[in-house]
Amino acid sequence: MAQRGIREYDGKKMLAKYWTDYISKDFKFPGKIVLVDPKTKLDDLPKKHKWLKTEKLVVKPDQLFGKRGKHGLIKANASFTEAKKWITEHMNKETKVGKVTGMLTHFIIEPFVPHKGEFYVAIKSNREGDMIYFSNHGGVDIESVWKTVSEIQIDVDQDINKVNIESKLPKDTPKEHKKMFAEFTKGLYKFYRELNYAYLEINPFVVSGKEIIPLDLVARIDDTGHFESSDKWGDLTFPAPFGRKLSKEEKYVKMMDEKSGALLKLTVLNPKGRVWTMVAGGGGSVIYTDTIVDLGYRDELANYGEYSGNPTTDLTYEYAKTILDLMTREKDPKGRPKFLLVGGGIANFTDVAKTFTGITMALRDYKKKLKDTKVKIYVRRGGPNYKEGLKIMKDLGEELGIPIDVYGPETHMTRIVDMALGGK
Amino acid sequence: MEAITVTKTKKSGKRPDYIIMDKNTKAIIFGFQTRAIQRMLDFDYICRREEPSVVVIVNPTRDGMHKCFWGTKEILIPMVRTLKEATKMHPEADFMVNFASFRSAYQTSKEALETKTIRSVAIIAEGLPEQRTKELIKIAKEKNKWIIGPATVGGIAAGGFRIGNTAGQLDNIVASKLHRQGSVAYVSKSGGLSNELNNIIAMTTDGVYEGVAIGGDRYPGSTFIDHMMRYEKNPDIKMTVLLGEVGGTDEYEVIDAIKKGRIKKPVVAWCIGTCSKVFPAEVQFGHAGARAGAERETADVKNKAFKDVGVYVPKSFDDFDKQIEKAYTKLVKSGKHKPIPDVEPPIIPLDYEVALKQGMIRKPASFISTISDDRGEELRYCGVTISRIFEEKWGLGGVIGLLWFKKNLPAWAREFIERVVLLTADHGPAVSGAHNSIIASRAGKDLISSLVSGLLTIGPRFGGAVQGSANHFTKYLYAGEEPSFMVTDMKSKNVNIQGIGHRIKSVTNPDVRVTIMVDFAKKNFPVTETLDYALSVEELTTSKRNNLILNVDGCIGVLCCDMLRGIGYSRDEVREFVDLGILNAFFVLGRSIGFMGHIMDQKRLKSRLYRHPWDDIEYMMPDKPEKVK
């Protein structure tokens, strides 16, 4: 739960929907925008959105990444036929953006607006309240023209209606737009607050007659505001960041995570790595992964994994099996041992012995494969009933004939990392 | 055990500004978190606090007294519905532990911060909207108050005060020396790692003085610097430990304070998340006003910044403990600090559940139940899961077999029981039981009262013939007496044989219900000894009078006995069932269906109160009472 990016489409749609409530009745934002996903029937669109056939269009991907122009991912001043062709060419294509490669799946189509000036406005949350940024030099990398940006801090308990925004806009604001921009900024702030936005950037927006049109919009919403604002959000989705393609196993763990109250996480970093972790607790799992990297075993690190929030025995069993399966698929080419770190801090009230039940079940299932791939297991855990839990693991090691070393809170949490890898 | 009511406690006493919780802290608990409350009291007890730290509970849905343990004794803690009442009752309580949900935590925390007597609020809930937390931060700042959290386990003042569930179980608390004050204070973002910090600090130094987990939100109610400055001012704290995280820039406020000399005590710091660099890079946002580069927010850069201002920074978390030990040893060697000696904590009796789980204690149960178990994944009747009962279509007879006889009954027995239920279900509105039910229902009584009113008539004269006939026939049959002896013996004792005789039906006009049941039994029952005996008796009685036939109650009575024999009970056991009055169970079960039908019928008809007509009563009252001589 945190600040999460939303699609440009959703941001603009929301803005258009609440424009008259928060911003202005005098000047308008018509909110002409269409979202295209792989299931959209492009030919059916003009029936509902007549402007597609009558206006020149702009098309671009809407997948939470910026700098689309730089990557050649904007088609401007296009007819509907041209727009369709462009989308068809790009849909479901692997595309590299910056360092990340991902699939293009979502596009937006908007009217192409001929304009003169491009302006910049952004609102960003900070501890005291929110900072409004405004510049008359939008449409470029704003950092490069930072001198032109006015910063207007609105404290959390401040009434924006009592703030003279007009006087705080940059000095070079065109006279004819001053009033309108002040009203727009004020309204945008209200919209942002009321709908639990945490970040909203429009770069640029343009003026066209009696309309203000945001050309490019980036937004993050505080999803913990759900219980206050979800009525206004409507049917809002929080798409995954571009380029995160999950493997089958990662998807399976994600599915278990979503379908249960427990927290289960798995990211496979290097399936050929020799060190696998299965750590209880969010902080603990970060610390183990940190330590493996910090002690110089970065190349051996196979995964990032976490289980917490009191998962049931069944869930722990499935989760452990997923990891054991991944790590025992192949032998190390040099015949070296592999390591499984079943780590964790000192639990508050979770029964440690009970949480080990699912893991021991999985280890039994993989007895042969674990031996074949020379897996050594190190366990470190504390908390309620930990002695019993460690004994269960130790006994299991003897029963299966697999080396399982166990440690309690008297051993520093991450020492097993060096015990496992230090000997190499 | 004696119960003491905690209503008035001593004043919390004045304390310096830099202390927000200590052994005199009195707290209000918002939310009826019984386990957390008990954990706080247990901690108080092993710290040898004079008085409990929890003085009042706010529970919007209930008030009264809450009973909990204070060592081996039990005490009562008042519970009120509003914070207003709580602060009025205990103005000395300056700390509120807020267990309200993320939905209501804002409102309740705001109210607490605006209350004069409360100085600090710990917000446990995770998922407060950032804007709401920011509003709370503003109020706290203006009123010079403290917020710990949201999204935290809380914090602990060693030897003094524990926020809610902080520091886990008592054995862990004692192992981490938290029952007495040490000299090292820490502040951590993560609550989950605070146990580990307590453990590390206890192993490498003379122990924790205080520890706070500020919580994982973007805008914690109090930040690293807030607590580090408190620790700096507190002369009892000799050194500090900080556990930060990747993301955000709050750690830099501390770095800045160290650089500027505002923090002089030794600091050991580490930011977790150094592994973030090995994760696949996700595309950056078109970052706007964010002039602070993302680089600054990485754990690596923060750790380096700490190191650059002279903080003890380990190479990895793996030697965090060694750095703490190094800083502490230096402090002791320099003579600036004399280690605080260990203290033996008082023994707290184990909780019953814990001791039981560990196999340390046992106690004879007050109850034994042998027919069903509702504790597992699925309800079971006599070991059979309810899903199996449905899948295998055990039916009513099968379930009665499980719950009454603990047997997996054969099909004939199941069907017999179901037939008995169907047969006895009703006998019209005029019989005494149905009549009573109807009268009670019409008097406006509820279904259960009306049903009971009907059931109470079942006995020796109404409906009791099932039980009675079973009793009479088995008595003579099992004693090996001839039917003729039974008839003459009963006659000589002037007792009617139960289950014999009918008002209308006779040999020539047999009761079809009896015929069906007798045929069924003859065809399916492995044993029909009681039925055969009763039929022999019937032969004798009907020879005297035509209507002295085996009636339906009698038939059910004897067949129940034969069924019991057929499913494996001995004659002695059958007699035991009969003596216990168990055969009435069949009639009560069946007839309840009819009674409830009559009650529902009356309710739907909206029948008025029944009053018996005068003309149906012959009033025979004497003129005056008889005089007692």
C-alpha cells in the first residue's frame, strides 16, 4: 500500500469528469481520449467517439513510462486510418524503453491540438503539505529550465482559497492567461487533494480558445485513500510497471499472495545462482539479500523471497516447493554445492515450529533432488517455540540425510550467509 | 485470587521533555485488544513497575470492566466508550496506544492529540491515507506532541513501558534484557526488525534504554531526527543505533545534525536495501519537481553519507553487531560509561495455553464429550465429517445414529428411524401437546416457548406410550416370562399395559400405521423378539376386547427395542436405554415437527388470545370454604 502510478488515460478522464466541480465552469477541458488495449476493436471506436474521424489525432503508449517522444513512440497529426495503422504496428511488440524491454499493450488516442505556448504544472506531496510547481516553459525536460519554475507550498492545514496563487505564478506568465492559470492551478490542487493524489504532473498543458488541454499527464495516487475516494476514482486499475515480465513461478507466487491474507513474494534474479533464500518477514528478507550482495556473493544470489503475515501450512508448503523446484532443476556445472537459507529474525507471536511444517513437507518431497544437486540448508530463526522449530529442522536433516544446520537468536541473524558461502 | 479495581492511580509525575515513555507512564488503550493489554501488563510486572501502565480502555461498542492478570493476581481495568470519559477518569494518562483500524485511526488520533492530557499517540494501524497522517503531523507539531507510527508495532522503554505488542514474548523480552534499563537507544523504521535490534543490542552492550519503530509509511508521525534529538538530550542514553531503509531522505536530517554537531553521542547506523541495485531496473517516471536525485535515496549512498560524518557504519548488516560492540566498548574504555548491571526479573506464571502447548501442565477436564467435534477444519459427528454425511447421503437416520448411538447404522435402521419421525410428526390439533402449543402461541408467546409448552405435556399419559410400552414389554420378555403371565400379572397389579388399546381401531379395523411398521420390521429387522412378544400379548388382549390392539405408540416402542438389539446392543443395554427414558426422544423429535407446524399455523392466522368459553366449564364452587377444625 503506497503511492501507485495510474494510467494517463485514467488521470485525464478523472480530470475531465470533475473539471466543473473543482476547476472551472468558464474554461473547459473536453476530455476527448480513448484507451486502446489488445482487445479493443479499433474499427468500432468512431461510432462512440465521432471526433476520431473529424479531427487530427495523437497516439502514444500509456504504460507508466515517460519520454515517449524521445523513444519515437508518439504518432502526431495523424488521421484515424494512420493512427490505426500505427497502433496495429506497435501492439504486442517487444519494445525497449531506457534499460527495460517490455510489451506495448495500451495506447491512448487524443485530438491533435495545434498550439502556441506550452506550460508546466505539477503538484507533489511532502511532509508539510504539497508543493505546486508552475512554469511557462513546459514541454521540455523541466530540470533543464528549473529557473523558470515557481514553487508554491500549500501546507496541509492551509485553505487554498485564501492563497493568492495569481501573485505567486512566475513573472513571465502571459498577462492574458494569469487569471485563468491561477484558477486552473487552484482547482487542480483541490482535485488532487480530494481524490487522494500524491503526485500529479502536467507537462505540458496548452491553451486553445476557451479550453485548457493537458497534453501529457503523469500521476500517482495514494492507494490507502481507497476507503475515502474510491467512489470518485471509479473503476481504477494500478498497472504493473512497464517491463516487469513475471516467470511462471513468480506468477504462481503472486497469485497465492493475492488470494490469501498472507504476504508471499518471489523474484528470481538468477536461476543459475547457488544461493536461494526463503526468509520470513519483509525486513528480514531484505537484510539477507543485502548481506549476500554486500559480502560479495552477488553473482551467486538466485532470488529474492519473502513469506510473512502468518501464511497457512498449505501456502508455505506450496511456496517452499516452488523455490525447491527452481533450485534443484540443474546441478551446478562445476559440481559445487547449492545453499538454501531459511532465515528470519525473531518473530513476535508467530509460532515458529508451526511455520516450519510446510517447509519440512516440501523438503521431504524434494529429498532426492536436493541430494542430487548437493543442497546444504542453513536455518536461523527466533521467536515463539523456536527451539522446537529448530529441532524439527535438525531432525529432518538427519532423517533425509541432507545437511541442515540450525541457529537461534544467539547467532547473529545474517551469519549463516557467511557460514554457507564463506568457505568457498 | 483477589480482584483489584484500578480506578485511581498515582500521578504520572513530571518528567523531562525528552522522555515520552517510562516506568511511570500511564496509558489509554484505544480498541479492545485483550492480548496486547495483557502483554503490556506482563511487561510492567517483570519490570517491577509499581502500578500497571494500562489505566483505561476505550471501546466504542462496550463499557464496563475488563479483567486481566497482574502477575498472579487479577485486576479490573475500566472500559469506557469514549476518549472523553477516559481522559476525565484518568487525566494522569498521557499516552494513548491507538489500535483503531486504518479507517478510524485518523479521527481517534486527532481527538487524542487535541486532548489536553494526552501527549503521545502510537498509531498501530497500517494503511492510513498519507494526507490524513500529514494532517495529524501538523496538529502534533503545533501542540508539541508525539506520534509514533502509523504502521508500526510501537516501541519500548526498557524497564518501564511497552507499546502494545512490541518485543514479542516474555522469554524473548527477558533474553533481550528489556526488563531493566540499559544505556543504548535505537530508532528503526521497521517494526519487524525491532526484536532483532533488541537482541543484538542486548548481546553487545549493557542493553536497550529505549527503542522506537517509526513505521514504514512515507510520512511517519515522528522521524529519525525527532527521536535522535531526544536521545541526544537524555543523559541516561550513552549511544544510539539507527536502522534506516532505502527510499526517502529522512536519514539525511540525522546526518546533517551530526555534521553540525547537534548530535555528539556515538551513533551506529545502517540502512537496509543495499540489494536494490541488483534488481531489474524499472523505468523511471518523468520525475518533475523531484530535484533530489533517486541516487540519494539508495541505501548505499545513505550508508556512505553516515560514514562520511563519522558514524559507525558496518560493511554489511552482518557486522552491524560488531560495530555496535565496538562503539560501546570504546565508550566503556574511555570511562564515560559504567556498564549497568543485570537484574533478575520476577517470574511470571506461564499462561495456561502456552504451558499446555509446551506439555508442561495438565488438568482434568470438567467436561467430556464423545459425540461431536467442531474444532477442526470441518465439523464432525462421531468422527464423520459433515461433507461426507452429505456426499454419502446419510440422511436424518444416519445422523441420529451417529449422535445418539455413535454407530454407523445399516440402511434398515436409518430408514426405520426416519419412518418413526414421519409417523410421530403430528396427530392433529386436539391432542394435549398440540393444544398447549396452540394456546401458548395464541397468547403471543414465541415459537420456542410455545413448543416447550407442548413438549411439557409428553409423559405417562400423552405420547409416553412409546417409552411405556418398551418398558412393559421388555421387562417381562427379558425376565423370560410368558405373554400370558404378563397379562395376568399386570391385571393383578391393576396397571394397563402401555401401547395396548385404541379408541377407534380394532382387530377388524386395524391401524394402517401399525400394519406398515410391522411389515417393515418383519421384512428388514434381524431381531423382532419384542415385537413378536407384543403381538402374542395382543392376541390375548384382543380376545378379551376387540380394540385392545397393539397401537402405534406401542408398536414404535417395541420396534425401537428390537432396532437397538439389531444394531448390536445387549438386552441389558436396551433396558438401560429404556430406564434412561431415551425412547421418549423418538417421540419428542417427531412430534416437535407437528407442534411447530401448529404454532406457525396460528401465527400466520393471526389467531387472537384463546379464552375458554364459560359455557364449557361447569362452575361448581361451594358457597363457602370448608372450615378447618
